[in-house]
Amino acid sequence: MPTVHVPSSLRAFSEGRERFDLEGATLGQVFAALQRECPALASRIVEDGAIREDMAVAIDGTILEGGELVLAVAPETEIYLVPPIGGGAG
């Protein structure tokens, strides 16, 4: 299963969890699974069907350009959330 890693600055939205192992063949499906499991965190990442402009996502160490939710992900994919400067609490 793809793994979403949560930085410490966003753990208040993830009930303290550091990571989520989620089903999904695309980034959008993974974030839909995150929405079901942890809506507070998912709302900090995706808005109106796209990755929020103030949030970045890195897959296996590469920052995505343009919020590609249709991007295919493998079961071993590591997804890292990169919050906005200031921690994303706003």
C-alpha cells in the first residue's frame, strides 16, 4: 500500500499519526482513502479536487508540479507532505 508520511507540523490534523498506509492506484485515490480515514488532514492537502496551492507533495523524494492527482502510484510509493511555511495550521 502507498504510505502517506505526515510531518510534525501537520500531526495536529492527523490525531498524532506519523503515517497512513492507504489503498489506491493513483494519488487521487490515495487521498480519497485519506479523506475517509482522516478528513481533517485530507482537507489540509486537497481542495476542490486538486492539491492546495499552499501545500506540496513529494513522491519518493520528488516534489510534484501542478498537483497531479491522476498520477499512478505503486504499492511501495512513499508520499511525503510538505506543509507551507508556518506549518500549515492557518
